[in-house]
Amino acid sequence: MCKKIILKMPLWFICLLLRKYRYGESKLSYKIRYICYKILCKSIGENVKISPGVFITYPENIIIGNNVSINEFSIISGFGGIKIGNDVSIAHGCSILSSSHPYNNNQIKIREGELLKKEVIIGNNVWVGAGVTILYGKNIGNGVVIGAGSVVTKDIPDNSVCVGIPAKVKKERFDCEGF
């Protein structure tokens, strides 16, 4: 019922609903966020949980797979495009950025340069730990674990465990006995 009503609403009203329910913790708030982003995103799968306080910009450039959780106070900036695979857990306080400022021309102020865009791709079965930042143009392989507080500045191969600033591969996932 709720979905049918929202589908008939204009986009400006859908954005207004998101603002109203962005911080809601009720089942209704989760459902409204999901339905709104289902309309606004390029594609969004089933069983996607968008927690309170999540900000998603340029959703029309974002593809989210099935069984994805995006937890509290994460920011996903889709200006350059973002693809999130299936079975991905994004912990609280993460930033996924698909754009950057140019800084190599001293004739133009950094903030006035045209934004650089590069798609971020996150594979299937990935755990992005709390407070992780993924910079623009990075590819995260399947089965990856990124430790809390890491900053991803390079692509990460499949089944890796990586941590740090910048994030570095510490081991293969199946060789883990703890850190």
C-alpha cells in the first residue's frame, strides 16, 4: 500500500519524504527510505537496509545489489557513479566518494576546478568496516574485508583483508587467524 502511494508522488515530494524520515528508526522509516531510494537510484535490489542518518547524493548514478546494509551516518556520493554488489555490509560512518577536486593547475583555485568523476565498484560479499573512506575510481574485489578507519586509495583484489591509511592488503581472507 505504502509503495503504491509513494510511486505516484512527484520527485520533489519523494525528496521531502526522505528528509522527514532520514533519521527515523521505526520499521516504517526503513520502508519509506527503501521505497524512496528504489525510485531515485539507477537500480536497487531486494532486502536493502538503509539506516538512519545515511546521506546518498546523486542516487541516479548508484546501483545497489541485493542484501546490502548501509549503516548509520554513512555518506555515499554518486556523482561519478557507484556500483555496490550483493551481500555487502557497510558499517556506520563510512564515506564512499566517486569524485574529487583537481589540484594540479595553479591557474585555477582547487574549489573552482571542474570535479573529476570516476566510478567506484564494490564487489559481492564485502564488509566495509566502521569509518572507512573509499576514494573515487577504486575497485573493491569480491569477498573483501576492509578494517575500521581505513582509507582506500588503491584497488583491492578479491578475498583480501586490508587495513590502514592508506589501506594495504595484510592477508588473504582464508588465511586469517586474527590480527
